[in-house]
Amino acid sequence: MIDEPSIVAMEKPSGRILAVGAAAQAMLGRTPGNIVTVRPLRNGVIADFDAAERLLRDLMGRALAMSPCRLHPRVVVGVPSSITPVERRAVRDAAIRARAQEVFIVEEALAAAVGAGLPVGSPVGSMVVDIGGGTTDIAVIAMGGIVCSAAIAVASHRMDDTITDFMRRTYDLLIGERTAERVKIEIGSARPTGLQLVADVKGRHQRSGLPGTVRVGEDEIRTALGPAVETIAMNIIRALDQTPPELSGDIMRHGITLTGGGALLRGLGQYLSEMIGVPVGVAENPLKCVALGTERMLDNLPLLRRVALS
């Protein structure tokens, strides 16, 4: 019903909210000094409590306006597996203050597996790698629970940062995060595509301070993304090393499923498969797997109560 980036634009010093979601994202890098755009969530947890509460309040209000749902809804929130009890409480408190009646907190990897249609309730082991914005969650799931998991702060936003750093170091060009994300989507890849993709990148030259445009190719961007992609691969290998042998056999037969926006990076599944030696596939709708999983959990309250973090 609502598909918005977690960004808030507010006025300084009053703190008045000016825009939320896509409208706030359009302001990134374009605001005057009295307006700031903030990301309330960093690495999958709340970094700015007040902004997170206002973001939730706005999005929940818009969703309820389109739904016959009651005023105070039941809410499911996905969080990284590495979240601490203090961070978990902050998530719960933000949802309660945004007028939720009841809050269930579930691990994103489990929600992604449910949304991807994996047989999470069966004794057959499944592995899901959810590459979100701030974190990559890796989990082996069986019998409706997570057998082993890991969460690393290397995901889509880190990939954008590596492109920004590459353009600054290589071409002396300063670019914003929206431009870096566009370059990643247009020509980013984990392995050669054979298409020789190129993109024109506009920014400001660091030394002269003048606007400039640089044409870059997919090979250069792939090199920039290399460390982030390799880090994800090495952490998947570590998770497999902790997996019980019987479940390892299931994963070898059925493969690993990638979810999250980062899963859309060209050639990522094939690259990981070559690195790890296990079949790797991308879910049908990777961007929305966590959201779809939480939706299905809401329709299955016994399952939700069983898997929710206390």
C-alpha cells in the first residue's frame, strides 16, 4: 500500500517535518541551510528516534487512510538479526508512539524467507541472504526458526558509498548519494555482463569547484563494488561453516536465495555461486520480500507469535 524510502526532511531548528519518503528523497543534496534530510534508520536500526517516530506515524496514517483497518493497528517490524535489546526496545517504542496497538518484531531474514515462498516451516533447510539498504542478513532456516544467522553492515548503501569514493579518488569528482545509486542501478555489476555499459556521471570537481561530467564504464564500477561484494561472499561462507551438516546438504540441493534491493545487482547470483560453490538464485520480487513476509505473518498469528522476538 505504501512503498517509500525511509527519509525525512525537516526544518532547523524547529524540527518541523516538511516531507517524508519519496518527497524527502527528492530533496537530497538540494536543500538550503535551514532544511536537512535525515535517514532515521542506519544499519537497520534507529539512529534518530524522533524522526523515526514521525516517519512511522506518517506512513501508517497514509496506509490507514486507504484501509478499513482500525485506528490502532497491529504492526510487524523487521529488524537485523544483530540488533541489541536496547535497539529492539527503541523500535518497539517508536511504533507504539506512532499509535500501534500491538508490535511484533521479527528478524528480517525470516520475513524475507517467508516472502520469497521458501518452506520455512518444514525440516528442510533453506538459506536466505537479504541484502537491504543498511545491512545484509544471512540466515539458515528450518522448522520455522533460524538455525544460524549473521548480519553485516555491508549492503546497498555501502555499495553507493564505494562508488562515491571511487569517483572522488579516480576522477576528483564529488557526487551525491542519489547519483551514486543511479550509477549502481544503470551499470553496476558483480561480474562482466558482456554489454560494455557506460554512464555519464555529473558532479563537482573537488579542486576547481566547477561542475563536470565524467563517462565511466561498468568495469570501473565493478572494481569499485568489488570489496563490498566480496565481503558479502565471505560472510556467507562463514555462515555455511556454522551450519549443521544435514542442513548443509539441503542447501547444496536447493541453493541459496537472494532477497533485498542489493540482490538486483547484475550477475551477483552467478558471482556468489562461483565463489561459494552452491547454486544461488534471486527471489521473484526481491525488493518486497521482507514486506510480503511480514504481511503473510500478520495473516498467520500463531506463526507470528512463535517467531517474534520477545
